[in-house]
Amino acid sequence: MGRVLGLDYGERRVGLALSDSRRTVVTPLRTIDRKREDLWRVLEEILDTYPIQEVVIGLPLSMHGEETRRSREVRAFARAFQDRFPGISVTLWDERLTSFEAEALLRDRGLAPSRHKEKVDQLAATLLLQSYLDQDRFPED
């Protein structure tokens, strides 16, 4: 089956999560600070390290499911990713509320989301990737 990489693509940071090869378990991988690191170089290193067959990128739609400026930026990034890594399948996945859920998880652990932004981004990527993988195991009727 091969691993799947989840990306929570933000204006400043990109949260990453990675599935196991059976696509059942997702773990947070890391956060890329786009102002300090070259996003493409880091992604190349990750793709060289792990046998990734698919990338799922969170699509930030409005609460009504409509396109926004950010969703158009993410679509452009997804096209650039596909052009740069043509052998890897790219899927856009609705990420509404993943950051909110990630912040709630941190609060439940006694951590302030404002002080752990990197963890929020990783958890958001984990949640979106897990929801994508769960669609096949738990289809809606």
C-alpha cells in the first residue's frame, strides 16, 4: 500500500503527519517553519527517507464549504507539489475544524495552544490524514 504523508499547509508553518505502510496508524512527524526553512528541500528529504506514495493536503474551505483565498493558495501549492514530484499522488482533503480540534486536544493535556503552535500544526495534519484514511474503513451509508 505505501505510506501517506499529511500536510497542514499554513501561511507560516506546515504541519506534517505520516501513516504507517498499512495506512492504519498516523503519527505526527514535524512542523516546517516556512520563514526559517526551505519547504521544498525539507519535503525532498522526507520523500527520500520514507516510501511515500500519496500526499494528502488539507484544503481550508469556509465553514459553508466554499473556496477562500487560502484554499486557492493551497490548490496552487498542490499543483506545484505534483509538478515537482510527479510520481506521488496528491489529494486535497477538507480540513475544516482540524486546527480547532488540535487546539482542544492540547488544552485537554494542559498545554496552551498559543505556546505550542508547532504541535497544533502537527496534530492538525494528523487529524486530517487520519480522517482521510478512515473514509475507506468507515464509509458513510
